[in-house]
Amino acid sequence: MGKSSGKNGDKKSSKRGEADNANGHAPRLSKSDYLERLAPMQVELNAMANWLQHHGKRLLVIVEGRDTAGKGGAIHAISETLNPRQCHTVALDKPSERETGQWYFQRYVPHLPSAGEIALFDRSWYNRAGVETVMGFCTPQQTQAFLKQVPIFEKLLVDDGILLFKYWLTVDQAQQEERMADRLSDPLKRWKLSPIDLEARRLYRQYGEARDAMLQATHTRHASWTLVDFNDQRRGRLTLIRDLLDRLPDVTTVPPKLHWPPLDHAPEVEVFNAKLKPIPSL
């Protein structure tokens, strides 16, 4: 069974690789190659996190893109080995009735990083320029007001010392279709699909037009956008992480030494004197 599955997977990967080359994309990375390249980058990410904490710096990474582009996977690759008390993923639900009556940026401000922290935004205030605009959840006037205010808002963040990086993950519609179909058929991924996601298929071009207007208005010197090809999500994650690391100081901080003396007795077995006991192992 394992051999058969592997052969089919190799053929599928080979066909995808040929299609990617035909479309001008780099060939797909195998999982083993991806993990081999990711491992040293995650060591660098931990060194970067130590540097942030040591110097009290604040890092804010915004990850945007179409549905199925791979935002969650990219954020997971960054945060997977980092201290969850230091690195926070921000993925807000639709605004509540109270939040719709606030200043638009207000509900995002409490999630900004404090000294030594990392905040990874899986979508962000840019929802207004994307899904809210295309799906008609806001008025054209609100969209225009947002596009005028964003550069000012982000300059305030940068001027206050926040290290701000904005990434847009690009994906062709053929890949989007394949990934949506995969989510539809996989019970473990079905939760990722919503009626709005399915509507994005029909509105692919409109989302592109909204993206272009957003990039033109918010690609500034103090808060520039970086576009990353995510037609191959593994290669895209590595490209994004490499770019992020290269734009931060390459400084290694030495963690404090911990005294680790040997036990003065044989290791003990955990015993419970109460009535409670561990449940039977599988």
C-alpha cells in the first residue's frame, strides 16, 4: 500500500512540476527537500526571536493573499518552533456589532506586539481593501477612506519602532481551484471553506483589481509590500522566511548558561496516592 501510494504521489508531483515549468514557475519541492531547507531557517528564526527579546524590539508580520494562497501554512512555518508566549498569531473573526461601530483600526490595535514580541497577522486590516470591498461589505467611500488612512496608520507604527513587514502571497486560479477542491473532499480541511470562499472563484478577477488598487495606495517607503509566489506553497514558505530573516539584523545572542547537575538519586516513577490514575494507554 505504501509503495503504491508513493508511486502515485511521484507521478502527481512530476505532472505538477511539468505544469509549473510550463507556467513559468519553479518546479515543486518535495516534502523531504522542504523540511531539509526549513530546519536551519527555523534555527535562525529562534536566534531572531532571542535578538528581539534581548533588545526589546517589536516585530509585526502581515500575511495577505487570496483564499487558499497558503497564509496559515506560512505563518505556521514561522511560528512552529518559537515560544508561543512570545510569538502570537492573530486571525480575527468577522467584527462584532460593537466593533462595526468603532474606528476601523481599533480592534487590531490590542493585538500589536509589545517589547520582545512577534505578531503574525493571518489577514489584517487589509480585509477592508479585499473581501469587504469585493463582497460589498463596505461602501466605496469606506474603501477609499481606508486606503487614504492606511499609510498614515502604518507610519505611526513604524515611527514608534515597530518592525513592520507586509507579504502578499500570489496564486494562480488553477492552483486555487485545485486547493478548494481538495478542501471540499477532505473532512479534515472542510472547515476551511465557507460560502464566501466559494464565491471567490467567480470573482477571481475582481479580487485582482481590488488587490492592485490596494498595492498602489499602500506600497510605501516606510511599509512596502513584498510579493511571494505561492503556487508551490513549500517553496513559497522558504522564500518568505528567507526574505524576512535577510531583512533583520544577523545577530546571534548567546542564551544564559543553565547549571544542570546530575540527580543525586535514581530517576523516580510518577506515582499517584489518590484514587485517580492515568487512563489505559492505547
